[in-house]
Amino acid sequence: MGEQGTFQATGRFPEGRLAFPHRDLTGIGQLARHEILYLLAEAEQWVELNRQRSKHSDLLAGLTIINAFFENSTRTLLSFEIAGKRLGADVVNMHAATSSVKKGETLIDTAITLNAMRADAIVIRHGSSGATRLIADKVDCPVLNAGDGSHEHPTQALLDALALRRKLAELGQASEDFTGLKVVICGDILHSRVARSNILSLTALGACVRVCAPPALMPAGIAAMGVAVFHDFDAALEGVDVVMMLRLQQERMAGQFIPSAREYHHLYGLTRQRLARAASHALVMHPGPMNRGVEIDSEVADMLDRAIITQQVEMGVAIRMACLDILTRAARGVEGWTA
Ligand code: CP
């Protein structure tokens, strides 16, 4: 019986590094269901710490974490920085816009340079799909994907799962996974690494996932990921428990994919009236940054009882603390985690 089978039979996570036998976190696609659940379970302790007045742990004291961001970010960069600092690590941020990347240095030479500085973990955001894997193959420390092109944004999917699971528990629908939950993801599915990571995570955890976008913003063959494909948002919303909205990723669009923002909002914007098609208890999610009045109306985004967008941000710090802790256990010599 493999680790997944043991987990299913006993409900207990495998011991030591068998619980998470990966050096890097490059995508949800590399993870088994029990490994996703392990990361969520480990994050719970950090949610509690983050709600205390004093939010400090010395777990990663003496370690150096480099956040190398080749694309803009508010939530991911800050939460990785806060996560590392709350765990006691030395955290350094490298912004590509002010680095030697601007002088023509390649991604691989940048990776070799960071490696020579003996980082204990490197967090990468890059505009090219697969950039994180490329760097992971060149360095000696764990690499965490903070978003690579339109490929994956694994910590976003993990924080989304944690925020959703905690909200469902608060509503009395406590469950370890999302079996039977109906989720619609609507927006620029074609360019969205968030959509891809969430499809992988939500389906692994048992949810029924629908994706909705104009035909030009829907990737060919996406049904093979186990999702139902919609182009009519009103139909896609019927009876769902969760509505996850995504922004239009203009920075990845070469050419015109939609006639206008106004027309897009008319067909695909989440309004209060449209939300009424979903289940009466349906929750609203958005990874941010939001474009209010385009993919989501303010009166929906700010619904205190239905929108869990700020909870998603809060869970981002806890998830990133869990990832940094778990991926540095081997280097820290934690019993049961060394190779
Ligand atoms: N959700 C997300 O990745 O946001 P940032 O681009 O602000 O990091």
C-alpha cells in the first residue's frame, strides 16, 4: 500500500518526510491529495500564531530566504517576506526591475548567482511557464514557485483551499476535503496560473469544478483536466457553492481578446443579480488584484457574509509559513526529514 493508500485507510499522514517527499514546490500537479491536505493541516498552527500580538517563531533562525520576483506582486511577495520573517529567517527580496537582469543577465546565471550566496530557500516569480523548474534544477536549495507564466501558482491554490475549508467549517460544513462541492472559476482561464493550480487542487480534493470564459480566453483541451466547460456565465453559476472570479491578464495578452471591458462585464462580470443564480449560501473568492467593475462589482466583492477575499490574503501568510517550514526541514536536520 502506498502513502496515499495508507492515508486513506488510517486517516493519518505518513511519518516524517514521507508526508511531503519533495525538495521543491513547483506546482500542485506534483502533489498527491494527502500531500495537499498535509500542507493545509500544517498551516493551521501558523494561522493561530499570526493572530497573536507577538507573531514570532525562531524555527528558521539563521536561514536565508531569497524572494526573486521577475514580475510585479503585492500579496505573494509581501506574504512570503512576512512568512519568512515571522519564522525567524533572514529574508532578502530581489526585484528584477532593479537587478542585473536589466543588464542582460540570463535567468540561469541569476539562479547560479543566488545559489552562490548560499540561500536556504529561493522563492521565484517569473513570466515564463517552467522558469521555476529550470531554476530548481540549477540550485542546491528548495525552490518555491510564486507564479510562473500561465503555468502554476501553487501557494495561491493552497491558500484558497485553506480559506475555503475554514469558512465552510465556520458555517458548520466541516469537512477535510471538498467532496461534492460545486465550484465555478470564471475569467481569463487561458492566461491564468491561478485557475490551473486551483483546478488541480480542487479536483484532487473532490470538488466538481466548472470553468467559464469567453471562447477566446478558454484553453483548448481544458476538459481533460476533469472540469465542465461553460461560455455562458449565467448557466455556469446555477446552483454552485463557490464562485471564484479571475481578472483579465492584459499583461499576457498579445492582441485583443475581448471587444471591451464594458462588454466583458456585461457577459462575465459578477453582479449581485447574477450571484443570485448560485446557491443562496454561495461564497465568493478572488485571488486579487481585483478590477472592480470589470470581473466583479464592488457590492459583491465587499459582501461581508459571502466574500472571503480578505480571508484568502490572511491564509496566504500561514500557507507560506507552512511551505517554508516543511521544505527546509531536511536542511535543518529535523528528525525523520533528512534524506
Ligand atoms: N494573487 C496574487 O498572486 O497576487 P499578487 O500578484 O499581488 O502577488
